[in-house]
Amino acid sequence: MPLLPVFHAFSRQKMPGMLKNHLLVAFRNITRNKAFSFINIVGLGLGMACSLLIFLWVQDERDVDRAVPGGASAYTVYENLVSDGKPAPGYWTPGLLALELKRSVPDIQYATGFWNRESENSLFEAGEKNISYPGTCYADSDFFKIFNYPLLQGTAFSALASSDDIAISRKMAESFFGSAQAAFGKPIRRNNGAVFKVSAVFDNLPEGTSQRFDYVLNWKYLKTFLKVVCKGKRLFCNLAEITGLMMKKINWGIIGCGDVTELKSGPAFNKVADSALVAVMRRDAAKAEDYALRHGAAVVC
């Protein structure tokens, strides 16, 4: 008779007793050294809880704006100012910066300023309905060309094309007009004053979006409004909360092209769409020229 089945049967019979014995020994050790056991158990629990919270926080941060269409190919301008001899960097940039960058830098395909005045409420009126919405957003005509929010009505090129255009969300369209189709092209009044035409209806924003809004007004209207308020004086609108860009092609340069760039960044720059390695720099000129030749860089510093 083979011994293996007998051994398995013996193991199954002894297993409950062995497990009970181990648990009993562990319990006796815990009760014998109460302070030591308390410190270890509480420390283990706190460590696991903190690790889980850190993991959830990192995951939440990574998900911010990940679902924004077009966000992967967009860039935010970060301004580094010096005030009273101290650095004061931030995302606030001059309101006309986007237009000037697009005019003076050929590689920039689209550029837009964006200002979300979260502290300002707006009362909209259409027909017999009056609804107040928190925040007021302004953006250039390139906004929907950079961020490809799904448009239920209108196109990225027609949305915000003129100063009296407004793009509204599906939720806002349904609240006033019943549907996105019914809202397209309709007039809507803001704060009992200016009347805007619904030039686009975008789908409700996805979760995890840092900038929340139900409508976007054209940046031209903001400049016109400020001129009226300031009695026609010429203004330099230092108002943009964010300046976003989309490049036609990104040209990269490497300072210090060593072993790491040989395997990682050097080849990757040329493999990514609309990206190219154009310049390299290294102390050893001969090695820099060799690196540039093998990776297709035209400029050697």
C-alpha cells in the first residue's frame, strides 16, 4: 500500500490541533508581554493604515486631469518672477501672453489663456428660466482645439469664435433648453446685461478634473468689458490664471548626453510623435558629435 495517502490523511487529522496549538502559544506570548505586544500591534496597524492612506492619496493625485481629452499633448506656461529679490513663481501669466506666443513662436500650433473666477457668480436667463451658476470662465478661441472635450453641438473651430459666443455644458443646456440640440444657436442673457449665443455644447466634465465649469465665455468679451468699465483706456490684461499651449512639434536638446540618455531619453525623443532630438551638449566634443550622429541631432554644442 502506498504511504502518501496515509501521510495526507495524517496531516489533515493533525492540522487543526497544530493550528490550535500555535494560536495558543501566540496568545500566551501576547498576554505575557502585554506592553511589548501592544506597541508592536499598534505600530503595525498604524504603519499599514498610513501606507494605505499614502497610496490612496498618490493614486488620487495621479488621476487629476488624466481624463481631460487632449491634456497629454498640452503644456502649461509657468512664470518665474522675482519680487523684492525673492522668487515668486506661479501659473498666473499676462492675459495677452497666449496670443503673443502663438504669433512669435512658429512651433506653437494653438495657445489659449484661461481664467476661472470661482468667486464670481453669474445669473443666466433664457426664456422664463433664471439660474445662477458659480464661477465665470474665460478662454481664447483655441481652448477647445487644445482640450478636446466632446462637443455635442458645434465644432472646436466654431466654439468661442466671436466675442458674443458662449460654450455651455450638457447639464446647463438641459436645464435651460431641454437638450443640447435645442440649445445650439439660442441666445442667453448673463447678469441682466450682455446676451450671448450658444455656439457649442460640451459634454459634462469627467471626474478628477481640476478646473470645473459649466460654461466658457470668449476672452475677447472680457477685454471689451474691461475697456467699457475703464472708459475705453488701453489695457494690458494681466489676468490669465493659466496659459495653455499645444506644440506643432517639440524639439529637444540634451545637456550631458551620457549612458542614461543613450538608452532612455535619446531614442525616446525621436520615437514619440511630433517630437525630435535636435541638439546635444557634452564636454567631450568628439563624443558629442558621435552621439549626435547616431541619434540624428543636427546641433552639437
